[in-house]
Amino acid sequence: MTEHTNKQYDAELEEVRSRFLQMGGLVESQITGAIDGLANGDLVALDAVVQRDAEVNRFEVELDEACSHILARRQPTAGDLRMMITVIKMITDMERAGDEAEKIARMAKLIHEAGRMNMPAVELWHMANSVVTMLRKALDAFARLDAQAAAQVVRQDKVVDAEWQGVIRQLVTYMIEDPRTISRSIELLFIAKALERIGDHAKNMCELVVYMVKGRDVRHTGVDNVEREAAAN
């Protein structure tokens, strides 16, 4: 981003960047906590994930206020303005990713409180690891202003979408063959859909990173175009 002679302005911009990255780290921990709780049945940890959603919401409100202050008082232009627009939009995606983590934690609690009875043998861990990696790479691309790394995450979302479709097929098969699995299958469908949505939010954030770095809006233009614009001079 642009260097300024006004050190206070620089400090305000850096504070917004830093706080957004902190928010992202919290959401990442929410997702991993929810997935770990699903695996090990730690209800206390799952409750903590649900309760910490309020902290994610506070980050959203505080960052929105900080960005509004900079826009009103500093009237940024060029790269600084793009950064402000990007952060304002990324905050929304990050908060929604946190909401999805809370949903996973709630569904995991239902599964373990029922004693995992009639549990379909469906693999979600690879999909979970993929979306956590996508979110982490989105934050890294934002921090390093790396448009090409951001484009890789957009490409990865296609893989997660394919995994989501595979989970649907598996769970529908379980429900047809053994109606006793219906309740658990529906809960796992909610979890898998939440993971797929987290992947979507990571993809959205990475498209915004490309906009911030390159000044080109690549939303809804396809993965190939995102990669071309990210690589362009």
C-alpha cells in the first residue's frame, strides 16, 4: 500500500490490517475447534466455540467503525481506498465463516449428545482440512499482498465443491438403505454444507485480494480469468 508522510494515518491503516488478521485467526481457531470437537466429542470445547462467536461479532463491529472513520476523516485514494473497500467486504465474509463454525459446533453437540447412534461412516476430515487451509492461505495472501496465492485458493474451491457433492451422494445412499441413519445424516449434511460455505467465503476473500492488489474486479468471471488477472503486470 501507499507510504505516507502522515504517521498517524499509516498507524490507522496498519491497525485495521492487524485487527482483521486477528479476527481471521480467531475464526480459524473456531473452525478447527468445531471440527476437533466433532471428532473427539469434547462438549466443553464445542460450547466454547459457540460462545466465542460473540467475540467474532465484536471484531466485525469494531472494524466496520474503524474503516468508516478512515474513509470519513482521511478520504483515502488509489491503493489505500481499495484496501479499505476490500477489508470492509472481507469482514463480512469472515464473520459469516465464523457463523458457519458455530453451526458445526452446534451440530457436533447434537451428534455426541445422541451418543453417535446410527452414525454413517462418512469422511469429512479432508474437506475440513481443505477449507481451513483455504482460509489460512486467504489471510496470508492478504497480509503479503499476493494476488497469485489468492488465485490458487479460488481454484481450490472447485475441489471443495466436488467433495461436498460427494458427501451428499454418500449420505443420501445411507438414508435410503438404512432409515435409522436419517437424523445423523441430516446433521452431517449441515456440517458438510457449513464447510462448503466456509470454502466459498475464503474464495470470496481471495477474489477481493486480487482486486486490492491489481485493481481489477474478478468476481463472477471464472477461475481461469482470476488466475490471468492475478498474474498480469
